Amino acid sequence: MPRVRLFHWRADEAKPLIVALRAGGYMVEYPGDQADGAWRSLREQPPLAAIIDLTRLPSQGRHIAAEMRATKSLRHIPIVFVDGDPEKVDRIRKDLPDAIYTSRARVVTALKRAKPLVDPVAPPRMMNRADRTTAEKLDIRPGARVALIDPPANYAHVLGKLPKDVSLTEDPEETLPLTLWFVRDPDSISGGWPASANAP
């Protein structure tokens, strides 16, 4: 029975996909919610394909794919992306045109096209991309309200150009949707999460 490795960041949502893959005749390796782990087993026993679900954390999915392509012993493994927001999928497709893109309903059929790659495209690693600002790497979106906890004096330079209508508030009194905590002293972590970052 051919083996595939599934990368999905919500175990409960991964179950139907695992069931469909097993029903299609595949053995599914799934390391759980910490879906980017177990690289050693990938190298020692390469699967037929790596299936990366993009419905959750698409930037993490792209990162996993980029790391696989940057690793000599893994780059030949076919990558199959499943579902995801069309706009984000299009961005990933530009970096990885030789991956397979499909839906959950068609993933078993798509796997029939999965063959080891002879000359795979090596996309830029996410954190090293010169065309992305730190704000973009942090997925700060237009209109976001961002809390800054203990920011350094040069934080604006570190974040780079912000998307439209982003508001940054240092040490806010209310809880905002996104919090950036600049930790420079390990002891501050053990002191607990900042009160302004707690969920309401």
C-alpha cells in the first residue's frame, strides 16, 4: 500500500481527509497538530507524496514545501496542495508551479499523477525572501489592529512597510486582534503573558 505524508494543522479537520485517502488505498502518515515534525522519518522512508492542506495556516504550508525543496534528500518528493483560499493558493503556485493543486474531493485522483521530481523548482525560503517585509511574513493584513508589547525604538524599521490602514498601539489597555510581544529578556516570559494580550 503506497504511503503519503499529510500536513494539516487541525487534527479534527484532518480526519475526513485521512478517511478519504485510506479509502482510496493509501497509508497515511500524520504527525498530528504539530504537522511540521518528523523530518527524519521523511528522509529515511520517503512517501509517495507530501499532502499539504492549505485551509489552515497556508503560510506554514508554503514554508513546509519550501523546506522540503531546500533539503536534498526530500526535494524529489511530489507535493500535493489541497484546497485553500484561491488568492493565497495563486501566490504559492507562482513559487511552486510543479506542485499538484487539487481539492479535497479530488485528492485521490490527483495522487495518481504524483511522480518523483527529477528537476524540482526550489522556491525561496519564506523567511529569506527579500521581496516580503517582516509585516507580510507575520501576516499583518490591511486594516489590522496590532498591539505592541515592549517594542524596541526601531520597531517601525523592523516591521517595514505596513499594509493599508494598519494601526499599531503600544501597550494598549484593551485586547486587540493581534499582539506582537518583543521579548528580549527570557525572564519576562516566565512572568506570564502580558495582561493586554489576554483574550477577553
